[in-house]
Amino acid sequence: MAEADSRSDLPPILLAPLSSVSLQSYTSSIRVLYIKPSMLENCVTSDYAEIIVVRHGETAWNAEHRIQGHLDVELNDAGRQQAAAVGNRLSKDTKISLVYSSDLSRAYETAQIIAARCGGLKVETDPDLRERHLGDLQGLVHRELAKVKPQAHQAFVSRETFQEIPGGGESLDQLHQRCTSSLQRIGSKHKGERVVTVTHGGVIRTLLKKGYPNGKSVGKVGNTSIHIFHLYDDGKWTVKSSGDVSHLNQTDYLESAFGGDENSG
């Protein structure tokens, strides 16, 4: 049997930073291309979908600390500027296949602005991406909840995840089932791709709780904040990053409204 070639006199192959080089080895030339780490970070492999989840821009009701839930409230001028800023950010950093959105106006308008900034992408709506239905609390200012609707407020702040809010409101369990199923469907359709999903503060908190291991604290979910999820073939979710609002740092529209926190509406 022939022995394996164990020669050690072959010349080494070297990688040159930020450029290619020609190496002479006997009579042949080898060209080696250096790949920047940032190029690899932008690659999505076929075993997962990358879903960039974005909270909608600010509304007048956000600024007033007024509960929205399923009520349809459009963006204010600040919210439109925030949406433009996050759209510009995503157009530069990533290659996106499609934009999904809640069918409520504040999310859908944000999605349309993002899609336009990213080259005119298609926007598909999914009602399962809506904010939590907050029953009798919808339309009320947060500071008056306990006084005006004490029973609904008690259900709202309850730690019991099965507790529904009077007036047709959802429990946390119902919200979890609805919005995680929606994101899972999106992930299953887009393995090896990167898509954007525009939704609401309460939904994003629920998605992050599923993606984070060991009950890690979610933190603040600001208007147009970016949260990146990887959804794998085996059903595993990971959170690559969360809460990024750096695109607002150079604008006059840094999010300051109520919403996205533990009691968001």
C-alpha cells in the first residue's frame, strides 16, 4: 500500500489583509482572497431564517400614554421620521427578501416606509401580528386605568398568564400562541433568507421571552427598535440582538413615548 504523502517542504499559503496576493508555487500561481468578518456576518445559511423584528413608529396615542391595543391609530410626524430612519438603516446593512406587518395602520405604514427605502419590497400583512387586545382599557390614558376600569386594570397587571382582560381582551397565553405561531410560519417560509416583520411592543416582548433562555429580562422596546431573531429547522429560536435604536441617534426623533414596556398597549 502506498504511504500517504507527508512532505513538509510545500510552501505555506498566506492570507493577506484586505487584498489578494499571488503566490508562486513551482510553476503555478495561487490567488487567495481575504474575507472580512463583516461579510460573513451578513450571510444567512440555509438552516435558519433571519427575522428582523421592528416595532412601529410613534403615534399620538403613544405620546399621550394612551392604550391602543387593537384600536387603529396612525403614525404621527415623529413616527414617520423614525420609520424613515430605520428604513435607511436596513437598506444599507442588509439584503431583505420581504416585509411582513401587522394590519394595524401604525405598523403597516411603518412597514411601507421601510419597504420603500429598501428598494420597493412587497409588504404582506398578518392580523396575528397585532398588538394584544386590551379590552375595556383601550382608548384610556394609562394613569386613569385603575380608577376608571379597576377590574380590567387588575387583569392587565396580573401575573396570571391565563387572565383575560374584561371587554374582549386577550390573556398573555392567547397573545403568546397567536404571535409566536405567526413568526414561526414566517420563519418556515424563509429558510436561508432575511425578512423584516413590523409589529407592536407587547408582541415583541412576547417573542423575546420565547427567544431568550432562562427567563432573561427583556428590557425596553422603543419605537422602531430592531430585534433580530434566528429561527432554525429544529424549532429553536435565538435572539441575535435586541433593542437597537442607534438609527435614531442622529435625528430629532429619539423615542420617548409610552409603550413597549411591561404594561404596553
